[in-house]
Amino acid sequence: MTTFLPTPEWLLLDWNHACIAADTLCIQRCGDCGQWRHPPRRLCPSCYSAQSSYQAVSGRGSVYSFVVSHRSRDLGWQEQVPYATLLVELEEGARVLAATSISPDRVSIGQQLNLRIAIRSDDFVLLWADDPS
């Protein structure tokens, strides 16, 4: 069973395309003050500059928060329940949402992770978090 594939638009589409082109996780960075930001925005929340680019990041981060789903409306994920969806703070400072196959009872705040992209279509990537060990 396949999972639902979103159709990103505008800045999120640009972000997905940047990750696909680089074949790695990219995050938007302000061209003036250097602030990393996600989700992508037209203006920097720190200096209000409109200058930005998508740059590859390390993919290393830690669990900032997470939620455990015990059922899924998407039939493609139903066999995976329960599963954790993670809010990961990257070493660069931006926070991103990521899926993981790590059992929810093995996920903890502050846990170190490696993130990678999983290309799902020409316009969409899923962020996937793996245990670095």
C-alpha cells in the first residue's frame, strides 16, 4: 500500500526541489544575516531580508519533541502504528518534522539522530530520522 503524496506549492515546492537536486537535506538560509529557517519563508524573521538560498546541512540533530500516532487515516501508514513523528532540532538550529522507524518506546527528548531525505516524487521528499548507531 502506498502512502498519500502531498502536492507542495510555492516555497515548500522550492524547498522540496532543492533537496531533490542536492540529493540531501537542504534548509533555507538568510543571505544577509545567515539565519537558518524552516519552514521556508519569504522574509527572514531575524533581519527581514528577502535574500535567501537553500543550502545542504549536516543532517545531524536531536529530538526536540515528538508525538506517537496509534492509528492513521492514511492506509499506507496503518501497518506502521504505533509510530512516532519527530520534531528534530538540527545542529544548524532549524527545526524540522521527520518520520522514523524507531519504535516510539525508544524515542526520547534530546536523542541524537541523523536525518536523510526519501524522494517520493518529482515534487516531494519525506524527511526520515535514523538512529546514528
